[in-house]
Amino acid sequence: MRFVHDTLPQRVCFGSGEAAANLGNEIGNLGASRVMLIAAPAESDLADTIATDLPVALRHDDVVMHVPVEVADRARAAAAAYGVDALVSVGGGSTTGLAKAVALTTGLPIVAVPTTYAGSEATPVWGLTEGAKKTTGTDSRVLPKVIVYDAALTMSLPVEMSVASGLNALAHCVDSMWAPNADPVNAAFAAEGIRSLAVGLPKVVANPMDLDGREHALYAAYLSATAFASAGSGLHHKICHVLGGKYNLPHAQTHATVLPYVLAFNGPAAPDAERRIAAAFGTTAALGGLVGLKRELNAPRALADYGFTEDSIAEAAEAILPSVPPSNPRPVTAADLRALLRAAWSGADPETVF
Ligand code: NAD
């Protein structure tokens, strides 16, 4: 066994009902006295409940998915005008993403309080959108110094969004198995993430207030993002990146829909990954485990349901092809991508596509 693994410097505080106390302590540890509290309107009530003891100098709710540059510029200008010395984000990946955009140019420390399973809080990856083009980059300044996880804050996430977001986390895990910097440490995190999602998400669907289910999903979200941050973007993320940026498809639902087709395509060429994913699901085949879980969760099924059209398939395949990682376990042609996208567009049975 031979590998090089980067472990990112981050403090993680995990405790249900403890976000307010943990947040107060961590802001104290940072010595911050002028906090910019970032939360989208839908997340504002959650922020209210945990920010009572914070030295908030500025509240900011101008959050838009995929962080348009003008939204980032307004947030940066506000941070400068109020002389803030720390950023606290309370919300999903879009809110964390805006805090990262501010940190990228200011170097301000972020304390992230995630309320979905997107996992952005555990990666040094930022994203900005200009027109229809999404640019991403990696910078240690945007990695939150502290993550405060509190599963009680995820109770209000609607079931449908919880499922899509949970499958976004599952996609981080699966893609980590064969991404360019895949290594045994990432694989261990990813496998535990898959196991925990398979336990937690059905409980959340059965009862959105099931704290144990929520905790399993949130813990898995952290593992999934840690694996992804180290392993990098594999075929699945390259496909979803183009679909999200070029066709403005919703992030989590796109991941949830595309994942089984990538697993169907790559699985036979990646027997170790296939074996580990199946073991994590507790099934004989990886794809069978994923398809079974998606059925149980009534998860997103077809890209056509999210605005992707049949006549975009060929163009999307051409746009994805140059970014396919050369290390993908199976060579990928434009025809392969067209077949994969066609199946994902229509929601065809992933077990019969390749
Ligand atoms: P999101 O942040 O846009 O949230 C979806 C909706 O749910 C929003 O309206 C939000 O306000 C609401 N919401 C969030 N938490 C809630 C809660 N607990 N209760 C009720 N409503 C709640 O969506 P997302 O899927 O979390 O994040 C997607 C974004 O994150 C994309 O832009 C994606 O590119 C980015 N992302 C980045 C990384 C990274 O490493 N940089 C990783 C994953 C995702």
C-alpha cells in the first residue's frame, strides 16, 4: 500500500441542540468581536435560535445558489463597510459558498453551521458563477476554521430536499472511490459515509423529526465531504458541474439523478470500489444497493424533471468530455456520455443501460 493523503486543518463540533453554545465558544476562541452572520431568508429563523450570544455586527441574507459574482461582490463590500472580523454561515451549500467567496478575497475566518448535507463546509473548494459559466477553485483561505454540526437544525429541511441533499453526499462518497486522488483513507471515510446515509435517510423519510436519522445523515455529510475534498472530482462531479453551470439545474437533485448511471458505467471497471460500496450498502452489488435505496427514498429520477432537455444531450456530452479525468477507471467517449445523459434525462433503469 502506498499513498499520499492531505488531512485538512479543521475543528469539528458535533452535538444536537448544542450549536448556540459551540458557536459562542468557537467565536470566543477566534477572538472575534464583529461577526458577519450570513443566512438566506429560509435559514434566518435557524440563525436566530443559535446566534443570540454572538457579537453580530452585520446580518446578511442576500444568498443565491452557485454564488453569482455580483452577489459575492455585494457581500464583500458589506463585510468591508462593517469592519467584520469573522464570518458565520448558517445554511446550506449556497450560504456556505457565499461565506467562502468573502473569505477568498478578505482572508476572514469562517465558522460554518451547515443545515443541509451538501458538505461544502469541509472542503477548500469555492465556486462563483458569471453568466452561465461556473468557475471553481481550491484555496486554503476558504476552508472554514470550525464546523458546528447540530442535527436539530436540519429537522426543518423538507423531506424532498433532505433526500436530494443526502444523495449529493452519497455522490461525494461514491465518486471519491475513483477520483484522481483516491486513496485508502478517502475510501474508508466514503464507505462509512455510505453506510451511515443508508441508515439515516430512510429514517428521515419515515419521520423528518427523527433525530437519530438526521444525525446519521449529517455525520455522513461530513465524512463524504472530507473524502471528496481529498480525492478530488471524479467523472460524476465533472458531469454534474457542467450540467449545473451550463443548464442551471438544481445542484442536489442533479447529483441524485446522475449518480446511478455513473456507478453503472464505472462499477464494472472498478471492482474494489464496487465491492466496498456494496459492502457499505449491505447488498451483493453496489448498483443494486443504490437503486434500492433511491427507490425506498422516492428520490429524484430523471433530469427531464429538472429542466434538462433531450436536444441538449449532444452539446452537454461535448462540453463534459474534455474534463473527464484521465484516471477514470474506464475510458470515456462522447458516445458513452451521450448514452449516460440520455438515460439520466429519461430516468431509464440504470441496471440496464450499460
Ligand atoms: P442550498 O444551500 O441552495 O439550499 C437549498 C434550499 O434549502 C435553500 O432555499 C435554503 O435556504 C434551504 N434550506 C437550507 N437549510 C434548510 C433547513 N434546515 N430548513 C429549511 N430550509 C433550508 O442547497 P445545497 O444543496 O445545500 O447547496 C448547493 C450549493 O452548494 C451549490 O451551489 C453547490 O455548488 C454548492 N456546493 C459546494 C461544495 C463545495 O465543496 N464547494 C460542495 C457541495 C455543494
